[in-house]
Amino acid sequence: MGTQTAKQKILEAVERLPDNATLEDAIERLCFLSKVEEGLRQSHAGEMIPHQDAVRQLLG
């Protein structure tokens, strides 16, 4: 199975939305998928920080 193109991923995400989805729902879903994909890319590239460091950053 080959890698999907961005267009294929977008079309698949839109097709999975419910019939009553709004444009805002579609945009939100695509933004979410984009962030997940970027997180996976960073993870595979070793661009991660330890969990405790992340917690410290979030809690101030």
C-alpha cells in the first residue's frame, strides 16, 4: 500500500464527516489531522521532549 497524497487524505477526511457537517467542522478536522501528522513527523525525527519537561512547560 502506497503513501496517500495530501489530496487523498483531505478527500477521505471530508467523506467521513457526517452529512450535516459544517464547513467549520471540515476545517477543524483537517487542522486536527495536520497537527497529528506533524506530531508523528516530529516523533519519527526524534524531535521530542521528555514527558516531565512537557508537564513543567504546560504548568509554568
